[in-house]
Amino acid sequence: MSDDLTSLRRETDAALAAASELRAWDAIRVGVLGKNGKLTALLKQLGTASPEERRERGAALNRLRDDLTAAIEQRRASLDAAAMDARLAAERIDVTLPPRPSGGGLIHPISRTMDEMAAIFGAMGFEIAEGPDIESDWLNFSALNIPAHHPSRQELDTFYLPAASGASPPVLRTHTSPVQARAMLTREPPFRIIAPGRTYRSDHDATHSPMFHQVEGLALARNLTLGHLKGCLSDFLRAFFGLPSLPVRFRSSYFPFTEPSMEVDIGWNRRTGELGGGGDWLEILGSGMVHPKVLANCGIDPRAWQGFAFGMGIERVTMLKLGIPDLRPFYESDLRWLRHYGFNPLLPAMLHEGVGA
Ligand code: DAH
């Protein structure tokens, strides 16, 4: 190889070795192989050489071009690899370090209760269903066997919204029960759902808020019985309150959408407020076998399918479980209250032993 080619090779190798980042590398590439690069210039000069010279020098130049191209590409690859190593080193996270709570957000007790309900009922095969806060009169009342002049409509302090002309006014749902109607109208039985969410009644004092939360439950299958309902709710209550021997009592009652209907009580001590076998009973939720009229209203054949349903107040069970005495602070966003009753978001909702087994 003639001297000028040898020195171009040496010069390029040295420059490549010294190039520590992509911009320097690219300047070398352009300076050698580019339109005005050194090798390109040598190739252009070939035209002025004699035929023998051209053959020999042309072959040498082609080899040099191949070698330089390879050397340049190789340097690029090693620069890329070094850049990746540097990035990986810079972005390294030690996942074995303990998490550091930032002192920021906590889970609100209402959300926490909903998460625990989802976990406990989820282990029993219930899916989460949803419905809107603004509900039609039909879904909130009529589909659930609460006709227009039914007394239970007057007992509820319903928030009515402006009606479209000629239509009955929509309402802020007074319970989560319309979600069971929605589920029957849209799902193929058998299914099991729970529907936690906001509900509204025009009522405000120490134990009532115009907005509060309920969870509705519905299981629909062939040959479902009161026994299934009792087993399901007893298991839930014992798991939720973490008391495997919590006394649970089913007491005959009335709801328009269930027949028979039952209210469910748990054992407690009225004097101390402690839950368990204290000799007193505390009403905690409503339940029953879905009324055949409700099934039929929602397009389900009552001769082929049975359902059990239940509904309970989320604030109420949360207050009982955590010993929270007053309802109002739930909605006041007082940081001192939230710091006291909130839950660390880094800790999973604890399930009590035996759940899901
Ligand atoms: N919707 C009732 C309420 O707001 C609660 C309820 C009772 C729901 C019995 C049900 C049920 O599904 O079967 O107070």
C-alpha cells in the first residue's frame, strides 16, 4: 500500500480510537467517506492516473474503503454499547431497598373498605359492576318493583333532576340497587356482581350525609337458595370484620325488590361498642331473594333463575370496623383526620385468614 493510503488508515484508526462520543465519530466518518472526504478525494483522483496505475491503486483504494468502512462501523457499535452501559448504570434502581413512604397520599377509609370488599367478594367469584350516579326513574324505582305511588318512594328523600319534556325526571340514585337491574339487563346469567358506589338522599345530620356510599350485591343462578345467601353474607361479614366467630343473625323484613327479605344483624356489645358475642344485635345490611317481578322486569325468566341480593352502607361498616364515631369528617378532607384513619398505599389490603380458601 502506498504511503498516503497507509497514513490515511493510521490517521483514521487513531482518530476513531480517540472519538469518545457520537458527534466526534460522525465527523470522522464524514471526513473520510463523505462527499468531500479524504478517501472520496483519492478515489476521484484515480481518473487522472495511467491505466496500470489505476488498476493497482484502484484495487488498493477499494480495499482501504472496505477496511475503513468496517472500522468506522465497529467504532460506532462500541460507542453505542458504551452509551447503553452508561445509561444502565445511571438508571440503576436497587429494587431490594425498602420503600420510603413519601409522606404524601394515604388511602381514604371509604376506598379502603371498597378495596377490601372487592377482595373478599372477588374470592367468592363476584365481579365489580358499575352504573351512573344519575339514574332513570325506571331503573332506580320501577324496575325494582317500587311503583309510582309506592310508600317507599315517599320515605326516600330523593333528589329529582329536571325532566326532558314529557319524560319522568331522572334522579340521583338513592341506592346502588339500580346496578342489579342493569346487570340483569346486560349480562347472561349465571353471574355474581357487587356494585360499590355513590348514592344520594336529601338528608343531613350527624349520621346522614346527602352523598354517601353503598355496595350492592347480586348472585343469579339456577337453584339458588336462602342458604346460599346466608352462607355468603356470614362469610363476608366474618372476613370483613376479621372475627371468625362473629355472631350473624338473619331477621325477616320487607323490601319491595326481594321476597323473602331479611335484615342481617351482627353481634356486639352496646355498652362498649365492641363487635362480637356481646349479647346485643346491630343491624348491618338488607338482603333477600330477588322478587320474581324484578327478574321479569329485567328480562330474566323467574321460573328458570333465582337470585339473591343485598345492599349495605359503606360508611356504616367502615365506622364500625375502625371505631370512627362521626360521619361528617369522611367528606371534610381534614388532613389530621385523614392522617389518623388513612391507609398506607404501599401496603396491600390485608385479607383475614381463611378468605378465599
Ligand atoms: N337498596 C336498599 C337500601 O338502600 C338496600 C338493599 C336491601 C339492597 C335489600 C338489596 C336488598 O339488594 O336485597 O337501603
